[in-house]
Amino acid sequence: MYKFSGDVLFTHRGISGPVILNASLFWQKGRICINFLPKFSEKNLVNGKKQLSSVLPLPKRFVLEFLRNFGLKDRAFYEFSDDEKSIIKRLFAYEFAPAGTFGFERAEVTKGGIKTEFLDKNLECKSVKGLYFIGEVLDITGMLGGYNLHLAFASALKVASALKNS
């Protein structure tokens, strides 16, 4: 199991954002669990007569849409039935099965490629002399933050240096 922390972006087509893009590196068919309230204690739900959307540290629109999806109206937490409270507590562990990805055409990076064990320190193929591999053709994938771009530039520099010195 992998754990990630960060921002999630909800769009009309699904979920995205930095944490989702990083998690997608490890995605396999199965279920995902999101804690929308990692820094909020369940104890804080009981906050007098304030409506839930005023108590939760989430965008009001998100809370109202979450409630609407379960046929619930915004009101104070104590006014919800036990069954309704258990639905609200799903915000601490919201589980779902992703329908899929947008595929290769919309991918930020690719995964797979030439395994580094088949290359020497200059990224030359061990079995075919003079054949070099750089960038995303290699089976190396990094998290968000420029790591894949850095790999592309650094591997190109490494191969250029090797070719210059040969």
C-alpha cells in the first residue's frame, strides 16, 4: 500500500492534481482510499449548532455536493442520524475504484521502456555497441517536480559526453 499527501483536483472528467499524478505511477486496478480531512479530528464534527459545511475545513461547494450525492441536506452534525453520520465519516476514508485512466494520449509521463540493466554507465546498450538510449525511452519514471525532465537532459548530456570521448 502506498500513501500520498497533497492536493486533489476534481474536474468534470474525474480527479487529478499533484497527489493523483504521483499516485498514478503505482496505479493498478483496485481501490483507492482518500482522507479528505487528514488534519481534522472526528471529535471536531460535534461543533454546536453550526452547519457541517461551516465546520469542515473543506470548500463549502465540495461539502454540499458530497451531501447531495447521498441525499443529505447541510445541517449540524448532531441532527444527522447514526447512518447519516457514518456516511459523513467517509470523508476520513473515502474509498472508490477508479474507472481507468485517460490513456497514453493524455499521459504526463510514460512508464516502462529499456531496462537500465541492459545499459552500461554511459547508457550504451551492452549487446549492441553504438546504440544509446536517453530520456523517457528508459524504464525510469520520477515523481512530479521536474525529475523526468531532469532525466531527459542529464541522460542526453551523459550520452553526448560519451560520444564526444569515444
